[in-house]
Amino acid sequence: MLWDIFWIFLKLGCTSFGGPIAHIGFFRSEFVQKQRWLSERDYFDLVALCQFLPGPASSQVGMALGLLRAGYAGAFVAWLGFTLPSALVMIALGVGFNAYPELLGKEIGHGLKIIALAIIAHAVFAMAKTFCNTASKIAITLLSLAFLQLTLMQHSGAGYWQILAISIGALSGMLLVPKAESDATTAAESQHQPVPWLNAKAGIGWGLVFLVLLIGLPIVANLLNLPVAHLVDDLFRAGSLVFGGGHAVLPQLQAEFVEPGLLSADSFVAGYGAVQAMPGPLFSFAGYLGASISEHSGMLSNGWGLGIVAICAIFAPAFLLLAAVLPFWLKFRNNGLIQRAMAGIGASVVGILLSTLYHPVWTSTIYSPLDFGLALTAFALLQFGKISPLVLVLIAVSISLTVRLLF
């Protein structure tokens, strides 16, 4: 059973390009239509729950599928299979660029940054069609965007401003979103069967573990004053406090790694551009960060070891939160007030992504009309030409290498 789960998710981890929205589609095709592990209704309830929770939504959906199928071991092997391919590649890139920084080059780095901007814009556009499809939701998105733009003067605590924006979105959803816009589809009968290990006692236990780590890791990091402890604390908080998945975590990670000088802005955004070409979760970017700063920051000299630590730290909250909340989800999923709050959160997340798209991505990438033209062309290829992110990244790297060789 566990091997079957691992193998299915490993195949998806090698082939699921396109980011969280695409991953959810791949999972639906595999586990609802092909494997028939659960009904359409149950699947979309899981998706709604994981969109509501902070952390990487598509990875949490995968963990939930493994958890419902084979318990906590099932959740682990599902995550491992889906994450392993992109994590290995991103750690390898971090190690390589750290040892041979000239491999990155200004041209390659800038080309990847332009592609990253286009891919994030494409993701925001796709999410907007889903979460901003009514006047009330558009208003919540604009409110969130305006709030975050007004806080750009704050040079730290990006994750906390996002939490406040999410809270405002939830409250606005309760007040502004009509019931008809948020009602879940109830026509389909649920096939969900009670799962012994998903009970209130277990949920409370996992929730306490999460709270102890969220509160205790900063204390331990400050007491020990070890760089590795600070890294684990930074990434655990990033995974705990960021809504909207891989794209929305960008400002938080930038605040923790670029602003203190652990990593240059060019290396940071270039690595983020590279992870867009990977299948599987965007949170694998943490492996690149850990491996990239291993020598520079005086941490572990083994970039692979620190990359693995970083991956585990940023994904741990996703499992803990899911295991804590899932036992209670079926009981409350059809509550009208919860549904309206979730609609507001979805619209607010789009505002967060729009803010991220402007800063730091746009402000650190578009320096000339040529840059803008290339980004617009890449966006058009993604949106209308249905070109995969991998192809775009390979094209950008090839052109950049050609420019370096010729000029």
C-alpha cells in the first residue's frame, strides 16, 4: 500500500508542471477519475480546506490523500514522492551556484527573473478567474492589494502583514459575500468513510505540537544563537504564516534571506525562476536557499545537508496544520459563515499575489522596455500558446548562454 502511494506520487512529482493550480488538476485526474480513491465532492472539500490553511495547498492536498488512504505513513510517502524530484534538483542548483557562482551569470539570472515574473503573473491571472469572479470578491481583492501597498514602507515583517490582510479578507467575506456566491455544491453524495486515526484527540495533539514549535523555535534559536536554528525557525514560520502557497511565500523568504544579506537579490530571484521549471511543489525553493547559503553564512559546510533541513522545516507546518484541522473539517465544511470567510480569503490571496508581483518581482526585474517586452511575450506564450514553464526557462537559459558566448 505505502509503496503504491509513493510510486504514484513520485510519477506525479516528475510530471506535474505548472504550479499549484495545475497540481490540483493532476490530482483530480489521478485520484478521483483514475484511482477512484474518493468522490468529486470529497476531493473538492479537501481542496477548499487546503486553500483555507496556510502553507503549500497542493502539497497539503497530496498529504491529505495519503493520510486518508494509509494514515500518517501514507501522508509522509505521498509528500516524499511528490517533493523528491524537484527538491533534489533545487538543492543541486544551490550547491552548484554556491560553489561556482560564475555559472549563474548576470544574463542567465536576469533571464530567469523575467520568466519568473511571467509565470507568477500567469498564476495570478488564473487564480483571479476562480477567486475574483464577482463584484464583492473583486472589492476584497482590491482592498487587500491597497492595504499591502500601503505597508510597503515597512521593510520587515512581510509575513505578518499578509496574515492581517488574510484576516481582513475573511472578515470582509463574512460581511460582503452573499450566501449564494459561497455555497458549496451539495448535490453529490459524499463517499467519505470515517477514518480511525482522524479523531478530535489526535487533531488537538497535532495542533499543540504545531503551536509549541511555532512559539518555541524562535526562543530556542535566540538562546542557542546557532545559524542552523535560525534557519529552521525562519522556514518553519514561513511555512506556518503564509497563505497562497509557493508564490505568496516569496516576500517572507526575501525578508529572511535577502534583506539580512545571506543571499543576493539576483541569486534569490534567479533560484525562484528556476523552481518554476520544476515539476512538483514550489516550496522546494527552500532546498535551494539552504544549499546556497551553507558556505556564505558559516553554517553547515555540506550544502546537501542544509538543503534537506530547509526542505523539512518549510514543509513541517503543512502536515501539522492539516493533521490538526482535518478531523474537524467534515463537521464544519458546510457552515455558511465558514464558506463566506473562505471566499473572502481566496479573494484576499489574489491581492497578496498582485502585491508580490509588483514588489519584489517587478521592481527587481523590469529595468527597460526590452525587459517588459520579453516578460509580456513570455506571459502571452503561457496564457495563449500553452507553452510549459519548463520550455520557457530552457529558452531563457539558452538565449542567455548564447549572449554570453557571443558578446
